[in-house]
Amino acid sequence: MLFEMGEQIREARKKRHVSQAEVANALGMSRTTIGQIENGTVQEIGVRKLIRVLEFFNLELRVRSAGKPPTLDELRKEDR
């Protein structure tokens, strides 16, 4: 789950043509933390910090039941 979220954050960052360092500077975080989030290897990250990163890229965090298949809307969003 963290790996998939990190991939989406990386894709959003690359679409905006900003570096990890630029994101880190804008959010008051370290470049290392941004890299770890993108790689899904971050050890500890607070929800507020994660939400700041997601909001920076106009992304949102969604919660659904584990093991439940994705909805049609979720599948359509993945194709974009």
C-alpha cells in the first residue's frame, strides 16, 4: 500500500516537473523523507505530514475495506 501510494506521489511530482528537493523545501521536510515516501520505505510518517504531501499534489487519501475489490470509479481513475 505504501509503495503504491509512493508511486502515485512520484508520478504527480514528475508531472509537475518539480524535484524532491523542491517539494521538501515547500513542505518543510527533508529530501530524504520525500524520497522514502516515494519509494514506500519511510519508517514513520505522521498522518498530517502525509496529508500535506498529498495536498501539495492535489491528491487525497481514501479508506476502504481491506480485500474489497475496487469500485468502477476507482478503476476509471487509475486509467487516467
